[in-house]
Amino acid sequence: MDTKARNRRDWVKNIAIIFLVILLLLTFFSRTIMNARLPEVSAQYAQYATLSSSVKTSGTVKANASYNVIFEEEEKVEQTRKVQSVYVKAGDTVEKDAPILALTNDPSEQLKSARDRLTEAKETYTKLLESGTVDGLTSDKTLTDAQRAIEKAEDKLKELEAEYKSLLGGNDPATVIKDSIKSLNAQIKDLEAEKKQASKDLDAKMKQAEKDLDAAMKQAEKDLEAQKKQAEKNIDAQIKSYDKQIADLNTKIGELTGKISTAEGMVEEDVLSDETVLQKLSAAESVLSEKQAVYDTAKAAFDDRQAEVDRWQEMVDAINGTIGDVNKANELTNQIKGYEDQIEALYLQRNRKIEDHDKSVNDEYSKNDPLYIAYNDAYYKYTEYKNQYQRDIDELSAKKIELQSAQSNLNEYQSIVDTYEYYKSEEKRLHDIIYSDSVLSDERYYSIKDEYEKVIGLNELYTQQYEEIKEQYEDALAEVERLNSRISELTSYETTLNSLETAVDSAQKAIDEADSIVKIDNTSFERELEDLDKQIADLESKLSDAQAKLYVIDMPEVDDVIHYEFGYDLGEAQANLDNAKAEAETLKTELAEAEKARDDAKAEVESLTKQSKAEGAAAGYKSELNGLKAQLESLEASKAWYEDSKTESNDRYNDKITASNERYQASITASNDRYSDAKTNSDDRYDDRISAIQDKITEKNEELSGVPVKRDPDDVKKEIEEQKDSILDMKEKYEITESTEGNTAADRERELEKAKQAIADLENEVKQYEDAENTKNVNAPIAGKIVSVNFVPGDSITSGATVASIEIADKGYVVEITMSAEEARKIQVGSPVTVTNSWWYSNISASIAQVKSDPSSQGRNRILVMDVTGDVSEGQTLNFSIGDRSQSYESVLPNSAIREDNDGKFVLTVEAKKTPLGTRYTARRTAVEIIASDDTQSAVSGLYGSEFVVTSSTTPITDGQQVRLAGD
């Protein structure tokens, strides 16, 4: 029996041992092999910390304003000139009135063109004068020949008429022939007189033509002399201008030489080095960049180690605090109970205030009920009366139209009445005629009877119309009387309407005053509620904190609590803290050394920057000096050219005067030759006619000696008629020729006047161009930096063209940066701005000028405009830190702890659960909202403060996944 019992005990003992062994093995595997397969996470509690939120960005500097330099000639005369020299290039800095480019001294294209056109116009005028003389002579010759032919035909007619008369009178043929010879001798005498007069006329025309050409020659010589004097005057003015410009340039050259000496004196000479200041500055900037990088690395390492020190310090403090928390559980429980009682009391107080306020508001509004009733009553009366008034007005307008129609009907009625009375009397008259005792013929009787029947028909028609119109008229008359009465009544409408409107306004005012009292009560009530809600919120926050602390410490064993919360015991945490402090001290020393090295490099860069600027200024002054010297050489060469061209100009004008005189003398000689030829031709024509008449006289003498046979008078008469027809035809042709030649002369005169006017206009144009002083240089109207130059030597430039663009330094510089609307919400005008790479430059500051919408982004982006001052230039890139406002927050986590999915921002917290195999840790999702953030940390809401938040993991983890703590 004992053996069985002992065996039974042994069996139970063995089972227990096996169970414990298995449990031990499971625990071992759970804490080793199984845990090794789980993701390792680092976690920490949310901390109280201060964040400095700022926006980091960069942008390119540009000028706030620029100026376009325009080429404009004096007197606003548009001219095209050639560019001789360009003194500046893009990037150069210029002072006010500094030369940008120089122009050649040659006449402008417009002046050359105007002079050429003037010469052509004068030549055209001379040709017109010459051609006019020849055409006049030719015209005179044609008309004279025609006139002489007519005269000759008329002489023949006279001879025929004399012969016909002699034949009719029975005279002797010999007598007729003698009379004819006598007449022919008289004709010879007349022709000799005409020949003399024609010669005299041609001599007068030749003298007049010679006089006109001589006057034209003298005027041309006068014009050329004036041009010669003007050209000489212009050249003297140019030389004088060049003398002044040369003197000014020499003064500027002296000033620049002094500036160069001053700038070069600021550059430190290093006889042991061949490097330039710029090369040294570049090397120093590289060293500074390296030192800055070393400093940034050292600072980041120190900040990280210091953060680790802070974390271990907080953990040690928290562990020390957690040991005593078990004894304070009852104290926290009592605090929670007290907070709950206070919150309940405040809620009761809040509800009572709401009830009291609602009752007060209801009582207050009930006092206003009579006012609302009075207002509604007054408004109803006012509306009804106003509507009735409007209806009466509308009806009155309609009735006025009807009244006008009735008046028209009344006029028509009067016309109907008059017609009715007429036909009524006419009916009686015809009736009396038909039925009178007088005897009427049948024709008269039926005629009157037909007329009578027509009158009866018309009388019936008008009788019917009369009755209708009479009824309409009486109705209209009654309506007019009623409307007149209504109009008189409506005059009182407006007074009543105004009084009703006043009553409505008074009622509304009373209601507004009463409501304003109620609103004041509402404001006071809302303020009290806000105070209570704030007290409740504060107590609930304290209650939440106490509950969280109780949740953490309310566990059976202190050691388990510490290990659960921190994963370390106090000894491990203290050792890690000591190690972190030692490493932080080492890194602090390295940081101080890196900072000193960076500051030394920065000082070297600043020194070399100043020297570089001085050297750059000296180079700029030298460049400007070279430009001024080149300009001086150009001006001196131009002055010498003008001095030489003065003699050449006089010679050219003297040659022009000589050539003009020779041309006019040739024209005078040619004109005299043409007139001499015309005179010879005229004399020859007269001589030919006289010779022909003398031949006739000879023939007549021969006839007289031969006693010719007597002719038939009819034949002579027929010959006379034919001669008359011939003379008539010749006169018609003469008149046509005379009219045509007259028109041609008028046209020629108009062409001459037109040519004279063209010469006058061109002389004025040439004078305008010559009087306008040619611009020698295009200077900078303002000081600034050259952005662009649009011309090179040899280019043609016309008035109004843009020569260059100058960046106006006095107007300042701006930086425009496009950023998201979310970032822009952190920035406003007045936000502090720091130029983070200002150590590259000196004296740079920036400020927020404007935050505006970006039209191209449809509201998604904003444009940030900053004013930048200091040592900056267009095209320079700067880095900015904007905002930098510090604020403390209760719950601050590393940015690595913040995660995001489709549902928003969240963190993963570690949830611990004790099992027989040990403590198991599970990642749980907790939604949060980011209140503020900087480069490394973020302040969040949505946490109680007791959550152990995952900051990093060896592999990606998800909600509900098991994990193991680092170091476990």
C-alpha cells in the first residue's frame, strides 16, 4: 500500500519535473529563438519639449526694378547713326552719365538722303525751266505758222473778192492786176513790220530766260554758300563739343586713377605666392566649406549624443520615480476621485446656469412679445395700405388712358351729331320738295327721290351711331368724374402711408433695442460657460494624467513594471547614461575645435572677400579707365577728323558752287543758242513769205504784160466760197491748237511751282537735320549694373532704340519663391527671416514683403516675395530659414515615429502582456494629429502620455504584429 502511494507520489513528482522542464524549455525558446525572429524596435515615451518651427527654402535674387536706356537725338529728330565703340558689357557697374557707347561723326542716313533728294529736286527744277523755254518756242512757232497760213488764205480771199467785184463792175483786167500788185506790196510791208516785231519779241524772251537762269544760278550759289557756312558752323560746334568732352574725360580719368590706387592699397600683397586674391578666396571658400561640413557633422554627432544623454537621464529619472509609484497608487486613486467629484460639481453648476439663462432669455423675449405684435400689426397695415395705394395708382393710370379715349370718342360724338343734324335737316328739306304742291318734272322728281332715299339711309345709319356714341360718351363722362374724385382722395394716401411707415420704423427700433439687451445677456452667459468649460477641461486633463499614471504603476511588482516600461533596470540605465555623458563630452570638445576652425576659415574668407571686392573694384575701375581712354582716343581722333574735314568741306562746297555755276552758264548758253536758232528760223519764215509774195508780184506783172482773158464771175464766186470754207477750217484748227498749248503752259507753270515747293520743303528738312546737334555718346542716365547691351560696333542705331538695360541698385532686390499653400500658412508678413548661407557674404538681410497666390497653380501654391538688402547682386542664390518661432509642447516625438496611411497620421505603441512564457510585446496603431514640427521632432495630440511609442524598427511592422524591444 505504501509502495503504491510512494509510486504515485513519484509519478506526480516526475510529471511536475517534466512540466517544469518543458516550461523552462519553452521559456528559453520564447526568449531566444522565437524572439530572435521578431522585428526589433526602439521605443520611447512622448516628452515635454520646445520646438522651433521654421521653413527652409532658397531663391535667386533679382533686381526690384530696371531701366532701359533709349537712344534719342537732340531736338527729337529721328536719325540713323553708326555705332563706333561700345564701352560696357553685361555685368559692369556704371555711374550716372557714364558713357555706354559712342557714335560715328558721319552725317546720319536721313541727312544724306535729304541732301541727295534736294540736289535731285534742284536739277529737276532746272530741267523744267530749260524744257519750258524750248516748249514755248516750239509752241510759238506752231501758232505763228498757223496764223500766217490763215493770213495768207485771207489775202487770197481778198484778191478773189476784188477780182469778183471788178468783174461784176465791168472793170478792165489790167486794173485788177495792178490793184492786186499794190495789195501784195502792202502785204510785204506788213510782213517786214511783223518780222521786226517777232525778232524784238524773241530778243525779249531770250533776255528774260537768261535773267531767270542767272537768278537761279545766283540762288543756287547763295544756298550752297549758306550750306557751306552752316557746315563750317556745325564742324566748329563739334570741335568745341569734343574739347569739352575731352576735358571732362581727363577729369574722370584722374578721379578713376585715384580710386584705383585706393582700391589696390586695400589688397594685401603676398610676395611668396603667385596666386591672385580671387584664387585665394576660392581656396579659402573651399576650406570654409570643408570646415563648415566638419562643424555640421560634429554638431549633429554632439546633438545626437546629447539627445541620447537626455533620453537616458529621463529614463533613469523615470525608473527612480517608478519605484516609488507603487506606494503612491492609493494617493493617485484619491486624486482621481477628487477630480471626478469636482468635474461632476462643475457639470451640475453648468447645467444650472444653462437652465437659469434659458429661463431669463424666455422671460426677456416674452417682454418683447407686445413689441413684435405691435410691429406686425403696424407692418400689416402699412403693407395693406401701400398695396391698396399702388393698386389705385395703377387703376388711375389705366383710367387716364380710358379718359383720353373717352375724350376722343366725345370729339367723334360731336362730329356724328353734326352729321346727324345735317342729314336730318336734309331729309326734311327733300321730303318737303317731294310732297309739296309744286309740279315737278319726272326727271327732277326721281332725281330728288333717289337723293331723298339715300339721305334716309344715311340718316338711319347716323341715328344708330349717334345713340351708341351718346351712350359711350355718357359712360366716359361719368368715369371721368369718378376718377377726378378719386384723384383728389389719393392726395391723402401719401400722408397716411408715411405715418404708417414711421410707425413700422418705430416698432422695429423698439424691437432692436430690446434684442440688444438680450444679446448682452447672451455674451455674459457665454463667457461664464467658457470659464466653466475651461475648468472642466483642465480637471479632465488632470484626471486623464492621473489615470494614465495609475495605469502604468498599478501592477503587482515594481521590477516587472520597470522592465515592462523601459526594458532596462536602473543599473543598466545608469551605466548607459554615464557612457553617453562621456561620449558627449568628447564630442563637445571636438565640436569646439571644429567651431574654432570654422570661425578662423570664415574670418579668412571675409578678409579675402573684402580684398576681392577691392580687387574687383580696382579691375572695374581699370576697365572703366580703359574705356574712358579708348573714348578719349576716339574723341581726339574725331576732333582731328573734323579739323581735317573743315578744309575738305570748304573745298567740296567750292567745287559744288563752281559746278553749279558752270551748269547754269551752260544752260544760259544753250538757251541763248536756242533763241538765236528760233530767231533765225523766224526770220527765214518771214523771208520765205516775203519772197513768195514777190514771186506773186512777178507773176502779176507777167499777167499784166500778157493781158489775160477775162474770167467768168461765177467761177470766181465759187472759188471765193471754197476759200472762205478753207479759212473757217483753218481758224477752227488754230483755236484748238491755241487752247491745247495754253493748257500745256498752265501745266508747266504748276509743275514749276510744285518743284519750287519741293525744294523749299527739302531745304527745311536738311536744315532741321543740320541744326540738330548730333549725339556723340549714349550715356547712362542712372547708376546701376549693366544687365544687357543690344549693339556692337558697326551696327546701325535709330532714334528710339533700346541701347542697354540697367539694374537699378537704389530700388533694392527681391527674391520670389514658390511654395505649397501648406508651407505658406506658416509664414506671414513680418515673420523673421535668416539668410543661412550669409557667412559666404556680408551684411545681408531679408524680410517678408508679400505672400500672394500663384495664379498658375489653381490655388495649390503661394508666391513668397522677400525684400533683400546688403551685399547682393542679381542672379545670386541665397538660402533662407523663415519663421523660427519657439513653443513648448506636452507630447513631442521624433519625426521617425510619425507614420501615415490613407486614414491619416498615426504612431505604433508597444503593448505588453504577461504570459507563462514571458512578456509579449505587440505593436498597436494610435491615430495622432501633428500640432507643430521642425527638422527632427513633432508635437502631436491624441496620446495620454503613458504610451511607449515605436521610433524605429529593423523591419517594417504593422498594427497587431508582435515585436521585441531593443536590448531585450
